[in-house]
Amino acid sequence: MPEGHTIHRIARDQTPRFCDQRLRVSSPQGRFADGAAELNGRILREIEAHGKHLFYHWSGRRILHVHLGLYGRFRRHSVPAPEPRGAVRARVLGREHAFDLNGPTACDVIEEAEMERIRSRLGQDPLRDDADPGAAIERIIRSRAAIGRLLLDQSVIAGVGNIFRAEALFVCGIHPEQPCNRLGPEQAESLWDTLASMLRIGVRYNRIITTDPEDVGKPRSRMTRDERLHVYKKDRCPRCSGVVSSWDCGARTVYACEACQRQA
DNA sequence: AAGAATGTTATGTA
DNA sequence: CTACATAACATTCT
């Protein structure tokens, strides 16, 4: 069986980062079977993420591009791995463990040029070292769109999804329908900082936790699902106990406390 | 068991 | 060009 090494561990929060596992590539299936065969015997050099897009850099200039979308998920099995369940698009087989990739939006073998094409569509990723916060802030305060919509626009800030949008706006006390160009630069900056910090915590704990351990009264590692978020899918505002509103904003459901996040 | 969901893209409209 | 809406896709969970 051909060999390669990979590093895996996907965060369920769609802001994937990884921890180490030495693995071997073997008989992947499905959509990228042909491309994957080319990966056999190649060594994984690096895993890179830009927003929700993952780029696995293999020797020989091959890049495995993965986007988990809504349902994409890596599952870990002990070796020998069971029969693939559902739409397994990739299987990475190691000495002790195997990973199946189910239901991703994207799973393609590409080259540098295509990766650049994809990255050129993406905005600043707060988790990347090369992120330019100023560029994102500039884009925000120039836009006439509602901030709730803009935060989902991956060409402005890459990596923020529906949960982080609702949570960051709540923490910053900004109404989702507030037009961006009526936000002050300090507000845009505080949104960026809040998102960056939330995303980092997401990576560290491998789940979305936006609440403060001080307020909750227990460490993040012991918080229940309900304690991890402020407003997303909540009925009541944790700050004023008022009703949390939800409506459609940018083709997704947004949640906000209209008392604490007043619209100017 | 229908419907929503931690998402993107392609296409059409104003 | 911008902004926005809609549909299509794929899977899990309630």
C-alpha cells in the first residue's frame, strides 16, 4: 500500500485546525478517486486553512482542497476500518486509525493556480498570520449593506459563519440590520477583535464557545451546550432577560436581543 | 416525517 | 459594478 503522512482533526465549528496524526493514504472513494490515487505515495507537507477552506499540500504540487459545508465531517475509526457509511468521499488510512470524510461541499485535488483562484475570492481570515485587519475594517465601514449580511460575506472576512455572526454582534452590542457605513471604525475594529478571539477559542477547544468562563462560573471545558453561547438559538437574552428575536438576514436566520443591540 | 441547518456557488434580477 | 434573491447540492437531527 502506498504511503503518505497526513495530519487531521477537524473542528466541528467549521473553522478547522488540526492536531497531529501520522497516517497513510489508501483507496479513497467517490468523487476524487482518480485524483486521490495520484496522492498515493506522496507526503503531506502542510495543512493550510483560509476561512472554511482547507488545503492539504502534498509533495508533487498536489493540493487536496476540502470544504466541509454544512454537513461535511471527518470520522475517526480504529483500524481495520469498517465499511464506509454514507457518502464517504475520502478515506485516509493509518496504522492505528482511519479517517473518513463524509458529505463535504468540496473535495478536489487541485494545483497551486486553482488554490490561488479560490483564495482570491476570500477576504481576511482573523486566524491567519497574514491577515490584514485594516483591509477588513475598511471594507466594512465603506459598505452600505447591513452588518449582519456583511459578516457572512466570505470575501470580506473569511471563516465567520452564522453562529459567530450572531454571537459577535451580541457581544459588541450591534444590531444585525445596522448599515455598515453607519458604524464607527472603533465598532468595526471591536467586531474584528471579538471575532478573532472567538475563532481562536474555537480552535483551542474544538467547539464554538463565545461566553465568558467568569460569567458562566465554570471553565470552558465543562460548559454545557447551553452555556457556550449568548444568543444563537436562544429564547431569552442573558443580559436583560428580554426575548431574543430571530429573523432572516442574508438568507440565514439571525438571532439578536433588540434591546441590548439597539439599531441606531 | 417534513423541515431546518455551524454553507457555497451559479444564475437571474433591479 | 453592486446588492440581493433563489435554487441546487448534501447529510444529520429533531
